[in-house]
Amino acid sequence: ELKVEQNPLFLSMQEGKNYTIYCNYSTTSDRLYWYRQDPGKSLESLFVLLSNGAVKQEGRLMASLDTKARLSTLHITAAVHDLSATYFCAVERGTSYGKLTFGQGTILTVHP
Amino acid sequence: DAGVTQSPTHLIKTRGQHVTLRCSPISGHKSVSWYQQVLGQGPQFIFQYYEKEERGRGNFPDRFSARQFPNYSSELNVNALLLGDSALYLCASREGQGGQPQHFGDGTRLSIL
């Protein structure tokens, strides 16, 4: 059974600091996604990572994928308050199209 | 362009009742997936439909069922509601079968009393 684990689950950061969220998954998978969820809202797609070594960047966020280590990272650079949200990674295997297995989520709070 | 739309937004039911949740995907999207998100957890996969056929089912009891219509909209039905069914139910659509992100609707908040 595919398991997806994120850490940390809670992250309190100061504005301007850097930090990384880790996403480990238990079995070989083909596609990895990062989503953001604001309180009471739905999920917003951030990144799609499709191959080993893939790196995507958008603003202060950068995501990478190491399929051999079964690890994805979401790096936050010079955090700002607007980045406060819950971040989820989700894995999609082989022919199980449309079935995303999500991590528990990382609640990020950025303080002034 | 309209995103994924779900109805109703909120719903209150009592134990033993049944409920129907509705989802309209983004125009042109043929794949619809349903997820249950309990407070404080990540979404859990329930069903996926593509071209009106069920293509995947998660670990949910038979009380949960779904279907997809010729216009690619979808319904999720839950019978014999239990307190534990209280959750946010999310619908997501995607144009094809993989490689693109799923786009999520705002969800239906279901509360069971």
C-alpha cells in the first residue's frame, strides 16, 4: 500500500527565512504533485513533477523530485506572510490515473 | 473560464439519511475524481471516472457510489449516513488521464447530526 509522509507537520517561520518541507513516499510512483490549501478553501495546484531530477520554481517556492530516494522537497525562500497555508504533496502511481494519495499536510505559519 | 463547480456548498443531514453531491468539471475535462477530507487530514480518494466509466475506487464502503453523465458531470451518493461521514467532499477534474494536475472544486461541507 502506498504511503505518503510529510514532515514537518507544523512549521512556524519568520518572514525572510528559508525552510524545506519533505515528502517521502513508500513505493515507486510516476507523478508527484504539490498543492496549497488556505483555511476553509479548496486545493490549489502548485507544481507537477513527472521525472527524476525534475525541478520547478514559482516565486518563492521551488519543488524537486528524487524518484530513487522516493523524496520530494518544497523549498521556501525568504518567506512572506502570504505563504501561510497548508501544503500537501500527493503521489499518483502508474495506471492508477486520477487516484492521488496525499500526505498529511504541513501547516505553515509565517510570522512578521 | 469556469472552474470545477460543486453543489450544494453546505449540507446538514441526520444519521441514516442519504445524500447526493454534484460536480461539474471544467469544460473539456473528461476525468472526475472524488475525495473525502476530514478536518486536519489530507484528502482521501473515493472514486475516479473517465469517459463515464469507473476507473478507480478507494477503500470506502458500498454505501458510497458515484456515476458520471454524458456531459461529464458527476454525482456522489452516500447512503445510510454515519456520524463519521462528516467531512469536506471534494471533486476534481482533469482533461486527460495523467501528467496534468487535478483541478479541485470548493467542495461540499457535509455535517451529520
